[in-house]
Amino acid sequence: VVPTEPSWAAVDLVIEQGKTKVVSLTVDENPVSADHVSFSPVLRATVADVGVPENYAYCTLPDDDAIATIDRKTGLVVDWIAVGHQPMGLALDPMQRTAYVALKGEDAIGVIALNDRRELRRIPLTPGDQPTDLAVIASRSMLVSVNSGSDSVGFFDLRTEMEIARVTTEQRPKTIQVDRDGQRAYVVSDRANSITVI
């Protein structure tokens, strides 16, 4: 028999403007009563405590305009970072503790401070670029943007956040992989079914 009253769990929660908190609910391991007939769940609520950026993985959520912060040990989502419209690819600069996110729906790149888990600013792209993926080449202080809307790849100086070069690719480029030396970039195009080597 399911109880008529709802189950609840108390939690102390303070949310700063522009921030998010993830509350995890767990059910008591043995919610069935001694008579083995009635069901009386006991809920426990905990608020995730997010530590240093190196302990987490990050995943874009295009439908939610956010980035999920995932604890690498537990696999649980511990935080959400609100960003611009339709975030796609994500590139990390671990030395600067910064993430860059391709905002396809805004023709822009969001700059995220991983220590504070918040968006700092936007790098505007050309209207219609529709970026889908990014790569950081730390040795050259460079950010590379794959622009599916304009069939191009843009190269940005990370010190100035200005575009310094642009290369045409096959139709609808989607993802990018840069080799370990930062000498070549491989851009996969889903429509042309090909790879552009830059």
C-alpha cells in the first residue's frame, strides 16, 4: 500500500543569482515496512559540494542552454553552468582553468571560468557561422572554431580573443581534432562525408 501523504526531505539551500545548485535525493535502502505490505520511503536530500575543476568532466546540454558538471569519481551531475543558446562543442584550457563553448544558436563562443562555474563573456563570430566544435592549442595560445553554417574554420588568438585567420572546409563541418604537436587539425564534415586537413 502506497502512503497517501507525500514523502519529503528538508535541505538548507542558498542559490546565488546566475548560479545553479544540484540537489540529490536518495531513498532509504529498505522502504518496505515490517508487514511487507506498505511502502514508506524515507528520502534524504544532499546538495553537491563542487571542488576544484580538475575533478570534474563537462558536457554541453544544447536543449537546456547549459553545461553539466560531472563528478569523475561518482559519475553524478553536481552542477549546471548556464550559458547561451544551443551550446555544442566544448574545449578546455586547463592551465587557465577556462572552458570555451560553441554557442551555435548565437554565432558566438562562450568563455567559462571553471573556478567560479560561470560564463564570463562572449566572443562574437560572423553572423551565420553556427559553431559546432572547438579546440584549444595551448602551445600557440590559439582557439579553433568549426563553423558549420559558413563551411569554415576560424583561428583565434586567445590573448586578444580576435579572429586571426579563416579557412574554408567541405560542406557542414562538424567536429575537429588537433594532433599532439598542434601542427595539424582534422575537420570532419558530415554532409560531404570527408575530412579536411589543415
